[in-house]
Amino acid sequence: MEPISADLSTILNRILDTAADNLRIAKVLVQMGLDPNNITYDALFDRLLEIVLANITLANMFALIGAFFFVATLLMQTMVPLRVANMVGCTFFVISGALSGSVATFLLYLLLLPVNAVRLRQLLKLVKKARNATQGDLSKEYLKPFMSERRYRRGDRLFRKGDAAAEMFLTVTGKFLVKEIGVELPPGQFMGELGFLTPNNRRTATVECIEDGQVLTITYERLLEIYFENPQFGYYILKVTSQRMMENNQRLLENISRLEATLAQEKAARQTPTADGIA
């Protein structure tokens, strides 16, 4: 093992010595065509200017513009303009490679063009779907093809508050009662969608069947798959759940108002003296 370690150490030292020798300022100046013993700022500037002017070619100009577009992609925060800038940069590099005769550069950026074009097309389709979703309605017909049928009889309990939630319901026929708030759900209403958003997927209320009926169900697992596969569907579900939460908040405010009115009436009744008291 010792000879191997010695050989590795020797090789490493040689590499470091060679790198240090190549990076010496005097050697760099010689390679630039300057005299290390007679160097001035004017001579250095003039030499650098000569090198720049000597390398100003049409191919290098296209490569420089392409480099600007590639740097611009690092500053962009959204994917669509990033892909567009990347494609423009690739186009300039392709032209540069063709003019300079660099086959590797030409082929590399030529292959990157269709890759970026495909990704850009996918992004534009995604944005279009999301925009259509924001402008769509809340028609429940959109959801029905993904649901399965189930029937309940009067007295059946669909789920209890605090139970683990695994599916969402859409009433088709019959009537269902949300026991905690005393609200009846007629046909065409969603049930159990809030369990999809609650921590640990727990039911927020108890629902019981009060009139024989039929419902459509969809599991949260399937709902999650469709949610990520279809932006329009995902936005639809978000609107449905947010609408239900607004309805629940409205009912809560109404119940609080009724309770406050009842308490005010009871307080006023206690403060009003009776006829016997006046006499």
C-alpha cells in the first residue's frame, strides 16, 4: 500500500507544480505576446484590445448574443418566457456553430431547440386549461363521469363527525341531514368534500339519510389523481370546496345572530318588571 500512496502523492505534486507553473503571471503574459520585464497598463490594454478585435467575427457575435439570452434565462421567474429565451439563445448558437464550422456546438443546440419547443407547447396548453377553468361554471355534470353510484335508506348514517374521511358524495335523490347544524341537503348537493382538505382527512360533521336516496361517490385518492392530471378539474374542486366553506360560514353567522337575538330577548324579559312587582 505504501508504494501506491507514494505514487499518488508524487503524481499530485507534479499536477500542482505544473498548474502553478502554467498560472504564473510571467508565463501568461508571454502567451499573450507581452514582455514580462517591460509591462505597462497601456501595453496590456492595447494587447487585450487587439485580441478582442481579432476575435470579432460573425460567428462569435452570434455566440455572444446567444450567451446573453442564456444568462437572461437565469433571471426569469416564470417558465414560458424562460423557454422562449432559451430557444432564441439556442438559435443563435446554432448559427454560430454553422458559421464557425463547430459540429459539436451546431448539433448540441440544434437538438435543444425541439426539446424546448415541446416543453413550451406543454406549458402553453397547461396555461390555456387553467385559464379555461377560471372562466368555467360549477356544473356538477363535469364531475359525474368520475363517480360511482351508491344507495342509502332512511336512518342510514353516511359518516360521523371525527371519522376518517376517504371519499366525497354528490346527492342524486332523497334527503340527507347534517346533524350538527340541522341543515337538510337536497339532491344536487356535495357532501364530505371538506374532509379532503382537513388535517388527517377527518369528517367535520355527521350526515344521516332522512329519506331514501341515491348518491354518487368518488374517493379522495382518485380525486387527487384527477386534481393533478387536469388543472381545470383541480380548479373546479377548489371552487366547490371554497363555496361550501363560505356557505358554512354564512350559516354560522346566522346562528350566532339568532343566538344573540334570543339572549337579548331573555335579558330584556328579565329586566322588565311584572305587574305584581309594580303594584
